[in-house]
Amino acid sequence: MIDKKKLSRAFNISILIAHGCLLFVVGFIFVICFTSTVTLFTWHPILLTIGWVFLLQGILIFPRENIVTRDLSHKWRVTLHWILQSVGALSLLCGFIIIIVNKFKRDGYHFQTYHSQYGLAFFILAALTISGGVYTNFFKNTVFYKFVHSIFGIGTLIIGAVAFILSFYSGFTVQHSAKFMQYLCITLLIYVHIIVLLRPLLTMLNRIRYLAKA
């Protein structure tokens, strides 16, 4: 018999650890960005990292085990979700525009690495997910449309996570950090995204069961 209280407590601790891991990775990125020469490119990883943090926080507000938001009503969580996601998306878009402009200024080739290709795929999927989220929230707030939004959201998050992880193999990160730190950050990010994805995956499975019975 599964002890739900112990399971909930364990997930609560896991979320706290995930926040700590994310804070460490963000701090590391900020350090390598601002201890090297600050250029236009510097703001690409900075803005993308900030945007990604907001995106993850917009997902982590839903689990009841999150001690920061567990007392909020579902309506308030949904409101905070789209606010955090909107701020995150804006920051990510600015970081994306910066790297495009930087490539043009340097006459560089676009989307030649796995990191950039997964990044582009993320932005395309993110546009679809955000559009679907707006439609679901304001026009068709049904289980089916929530289910479709969840699928796109999970897929978008996974692609974005891969792009983030691949950034630690990019020339900039390789030049400004030790291999140990790169692998440590990758390990921490994998853990963070597993924790972030747990609740959305369980919610999606519950919606599949509901739709199967309907």
C-alpha cells in the first residue's frame, strides 16, 4: 500500500531540490557570461536562461506539493501560469532575436548546430502551444482541448530542455568552463526537468482515462 502522505512529502522535497539545482545552473551561466567580455551575444544565454526559469515556474505552480502555491485556488494558479509563461516567452523571444541579429552582424551561418536546430523547433512548438493555451483558456475550456494543450506543452518542454542541455556543448560554454561543470549542470538540468514533467504527465494520463470513458 502506497503511503500518499510520504509520497507527497517526498515530491515536496524533490521540488525544493529542483529549485536549488536550477538556481545553481542559473548562477553558473551568469558567472561565465559576466566574467567574460560582455558583447551582444552575452544577452542570448542570459535572456534565454531567465525566460526558461519563468517557463518552468509557470509549470511548477500546479503541483499541490509546491509549498509556495499550494494554498492558491486553481483559478489563481491558471492566472499565474499564463502570466509567468508570457513573461518567460517574451524573454526567450528577445534572446532568440539577439542571436539572429548577432549572426547577421558576423555573417555567420544560421541553425548549423543541434543546439540551434532544437532551439528553432522549440520556438515553433512554443508558438503553437501558447496559441492553443489562449484558445483553451478563453474559448474552449474543455477536457479534450486541455489534453491537446498538455501534449503540446510537454512536447515543447522536452524539445526546449534538449536545446538547453545541448547549449553546454556549444563553443561559448566549452571555452569558458571546465568539463566537470558542464556535465554537472547537464545532470542537474535532467533532474530538474524530470521533476517538472512529473505532474503534467500524470495529469495527461488522467485526462486520457477520462476521455476513454467518455
